[in-house]
Amino acid sequence: MTRHIDRIRLKNLARLVAEAGSVSELARRAAVSGSNLSHVRAGTPYASGSPRRMGDRLAAKIERAMGKPPGWMNEEHPVEHGPFPPGTGQPVLSWVRAGDWTEARELPANTERLHCPEPCGPGTFVLKVAGESMAPAFPEGDYIFVDPDVPAEHGSYVVVRRADDGAATFKQLVVENGRRYLKAANPAWPEPIVEAEADTAVCGVVVFQGRPTRAPR
């Protein structure tokens, strides 16, 4: 039961980080340590080796700071999925298509769409998480809403375009001493953090994360 709650709290923490814009901004609103929140978010163990968990007190502080009701952190919050008026909502793109979204936004009429529960810009698009690099907070199969109009800053979860093949990839942005790094949320990932190349372009910042209540049609 505890592990189940821990998993849900991590997912909801990622959702609220996206809503706040960054880990540091969420920590500021909740009046908690940004470094501790980052460690909780990444699942970094204590020096003793015991896992770092989100306790009830921290969960309650975050709920209050983000205007959520008591117990909100312990519940699943699926993304609402249709039916909606034709042509509305944010388009679900492939990871390859997302790489050039800022340059060409014409899409087929039958493009799958989801509605973002949070305010977002007109260029916002949706991607389905694939792989384990951002687990457990962003598990495979979840959807992320990416807003190109939100400025990327230290701690933001971003989708960037790789310079070698033009495809998009999803990581956390780390800015230190004027240099940019891309960090995987999964602490067991083989290359948890790499320096971003000079021509790596940010496609947008994650503003919401969730999973549809039923399979897309």
C-alpha cells in the first residue's frame, strides 16, 4: 500500500512541478527546500541507503501551496479524453514530428487530440512517454503536454530537439555556471546527465502530465 501511495505521489509531484513551471518554483510556493524536493522527485536515497519518500507533511504543504484539497496527492488524476468539438484540444504528435513542431504546424484533420486541464499556449502539443529514462515519475504510457511558449529554466522538464537526427527527447533541464545539461529522472539510467550540445533546441516545457481515462480512439 505504501509503495502504491509513493508511486501516486511521485506522479502527482511531477504534475505539479509542470504546473508550477519548475521544481524551484514549486519549492518556493510551498516554502520547502528545493534541493530536498529535487531529491524526492528523483528518488535519491539517503546516505544510509534507505529510499527518500514524500512524507505526509511535505505532501500536505504542496497541496496547500498549489490550491489542491487535502489528500489530493494520494489520488490518481487521469487526463480527460473526449469527446470534444472537432478541431479542439492539443494534438498528439510522434516524437519525430515534435522535433519540427515549432517550424511547421499543419496537421491532418484526423489528428488525435487531448484537452489540457491546465492553462496552456496555442502551440501546446502532446507526447506519449516512451521508455524508462524518466521513470518512475513519468512512466511509459503517460501523456505530457508541452508548451513552446513557456520559458525553459533550471529545473524545468523540457522536450528538446536532437541536433543529429532532428527527433525530440524528454529530460529535465539543469543550468549550472552558464552551461546546460539534460538530466534523466531515472537515477538508474546509464547516462543520468549529459551536457546539451550548443545547437540543441528546446521545443517546449512540460506543463501537464497525465493518462487518459480510457484508450484513445
